[in-house]
Amino acid sequence: MSDASLLREKNYSHNVVYEYDCRNLVRGFVLKGGKPTLLLIAEENLGSPEALLDLSILESLLGSSSVTYEDGVLDGLSLVSQGAVEQVILDESIFDRERIYLKTAGRSSAVELNPEDLRKVLADLGFDSESDKPRLIPYDFGYAASEQTTKQRVISGIQPSGDMTLGNYLGAIINWKKQIEKYDENFFFLADLHSLTVLPDPADLRDRIRQTVMTLIACGLDLKQAVLFRQSDLGGYHSELAWIFSCLTPEGRLEQMTQFKEKSQKQQIIGTGLKTYPILMAADIALYQSTLVPVGDDQRQHLELCREIVRRFNHRYGYTMPVPKADIPKALARVKSLTDGTKKMSKSDENRDGCVYLLDSPDEISRKVKRAKTDSDPTLRFDEDNRPEVTNLLSMFKVLSGRDSEPNDAIEAYFNGKGAKGLKEELTEVLVETLRPIREKYNELATTSEQVDVVLKQGVERAEPIAKKTLALAKQRVGL
Ligand code: AQP
């Protein structure tokens, strides 16, 4: 529907404002002290309010030094009429979108426009970048631009459900390290509440929590830059938001989750937590106003559900948290088991020969890789569908040897005539060298136990204020 008349339907009484989003989210701004201004921003998935809008840019555009930002969507905020608005600040990247939804807090529906219609609406209303009044101020806030220009808050978690595997390393940890270098705000956590879904032995779980922290430190996570905390240390916030989210999540969606289907087949008792796990995961992410979630491909479906839940919350109660994006590695997003190329390498797998663990000794690595399943075709080719095991080994080599930007045929050509034996030998070598410093650092850390406590204590101190603020806002929004 293109409905320019709706834009003129109501008068609006606020100094400014507007919210724009291409996916039905609502975001409100009040700019006090400026001229009545319509603000059209190509916002997508951005983090904290401060990150959303650089007020100094806005102040210079408005020629005012008294611009303030007010969080949340205001009741009664309505569509604009020509008389009230003196100027429009228009983020030009809006026109990169296929569809634009204009929506206000007072209405439950949005006006869908294509970019050209928006241009017509603005022209109809008399806004023109050539004239002085009403003024159209085109500006590129860069919100639709690349990740480099956008502030991101990164979050990701790992379950202390077993010894960390090469799957965790390639699917998550190396990506976490890249994010730490790229972005200022990085939160990583031990998802210990999640690991209860498979009813671990309490003493084992306690040990694993510490071991997982030590392994993460040994992998070289820069904990001056990044925050590492334990989920259950802030469990009240996580579970309260998860409860609010659960009331918004259709039960049927949870049953569609592949991981639930797979894991419930392995469990004697299928706890409700196994099914509601993705809701807790959505809360873990939203609680920290996170925008980017580096995960392996196995989490893609859960992340999509998280995005749905956050959108639903924002849509119903007003903008409260950004809709996060998954950041899934392009090469080797899902590391497969060494013994079955159709299964992911998983730390809770009972068959330990299927996994390379980050703390495996060189002999163990060599033994496992030697016994890894391949097929009878001596020519090595990437073929995910028909030759999953060979593809898995080739992909591991490609990423671990730092050749991930090369095309697959270059790797195939490199192994031409070397056969599975040659591939296994070279893979072993590169695995041993990659994991050696991790194992050595871990052994060093294991001699003193205090560092784990210090790291976790600092993590809580840095994470709690954000969790507290988001939960308070979410509760207020839903009427609590
Ligand atoms: N095989 C994998 N390939 C790519 N990424 C992976 N990840 C895990 N396995 C692979 C990524 O590692 C992060 C933490 O994962 P997790 O602790 O949630 O899952 P897990 O290691 O797979 O542990 P479990 O207990 O054995 O869980 P399930 O039963 O789910 O397999 C995530 O970013 C994940 O994507």
C-alpha cells in the first residue's frame, strides 16, 4: 500500500520526531529545543540509543546545541502534517531499501511506501532540498552502510557441556577474536544455564565451567577488550526476560527447532528446558542490547527465532532492543564429526573419536585424524552432498592453513595425487601447530586457580548494569 494521504491525516504535537524502520520496528526520538523536525532514519539493528544517533551530527544539522535524545516511543506520537514540521532530516540510505514502513506509537499498522513514494510524499508536503523553508536536509547517517561504519555490540555464548572442540574454535572462537579487534563492545558468556538442559552431573558441571573459562583464556581472547561472564551469575535477569519472551513465543515454533528434535531423541527425560532453550538464548542476546552474534551454522535457526521474538516484543510494546544479526563464518560454518560427516562435531558427542578437542595431545590428534572416515575415491574433491567426510577434512585444512580466501580448486590441486593419506598428514601437522599454544597456555593457567574467579567477577561487574537496565525497561514496557 502506498498511502501518502495517511501521512497528512493527523496533526502532531511534538517538537519532532519520527521513527522509521524497514521491518516494523518502532523507535522514537524527541529532539528538544530544535525546530519541529521530521527525522527519517534508515535504522537497522543498531545497538544502544547512543549508538543509534550521533547527537553531535544532529546538532550540527539542526544548528542547535540543545538537542536531547529520549529513549522509547512516545504515546501520541503521530504522523506529521505540513503545518507542524519545519524541516526534515532525511537519511539518504533509506532509498537503498526496497520498502519503507512508517509507523507511529499511536497506530498499530504501518504505512508501507516504496522509496519513490516517499520522495513524492515529501515533495507533496512541500519539502525540498533546494528551498529554505520547509527544509529538506539530506544526510547519510551511514546506518545502512557496512559493518565497519556501524557500531556493534557483539555477544556470543558457549556451553560448559564438555571439552571444547575444534567445532567451537572454528565456528565461534576465531570469529570472536576477530570481532574483538573490530568492535569496541564484546560480551561472551558461559551458558551454564543452557547446559542444564541435558542434566549434567553437578560436580562435572562445576569443573567444566572453570575448564571452559581457562580454555577461552588460553585461546587468546583479549579480556581487556571483551567481557567474559557466567550466565548463572546474572541468571535472575536472563530468566526473567526469558519468561517475558516465552509469553510471546508460539509453542509450535519451538517444536520446529532441529536441535530440539535431535537432542530430544537422545534424552531419556525430555525436560521443558530442552524445548524452551531458544527463548533463553533470545533473552541472553537481547538483555545486552546486542546487535551482532558470532555463532556457528548450527545456531542459525535459533538466531532466526530470537530475531522474531525481539521483533514481536518491539512491535507490541515499543522499541526496547535491537534485532540482532547472526555472524556465521563463510568457510566451514559447520565442522563435522570425524567419524560421520553428516553429524556436527559436538562436545557432548559420546563418541570422542569424532571430535578434535582443543586440549588433545599431538598423539591423540594424529590418531584421530588417521582414523577419520573418508571414502574410496582417491581424488580429493569438495562435495558436501556426496563426499561429506572428505569435504570436512579439506575444509579444515583450508581454514587452519590460512588459505580460506583461496578457491576450492586451488586446495584440490594442491592435494592432487597425494590422496587421503597425504591430506591427513598435512591436516595433522597444521592442527598440532594450531592447538599447541592453546594447550600450553591452558596447562600454565591450570597451576593457579585465581584467574578464573577474577575474570568472572570482573565480567559480572561489567555486564550487570546493562542487563539491569534492559530488564527494567522491558518490565516497564509490559506493564510490570
Ligand atoms: N561443529 C561446529 N561447527 C561450527 N560451530 C560450532 N559450534 C559448536 N559446534 C560447532 C559453535 O560453538 C559455539 C558454542 O557452542 P555450544 O556450546 O552451544 O554447542 P556445542 O559445542 O555443540 O555443545 P553441545 O553441548 O554439544 O551442544 P549441541 O548438543 O548443541 O551440539 C556456538 O557458537 C556454536 O555455533
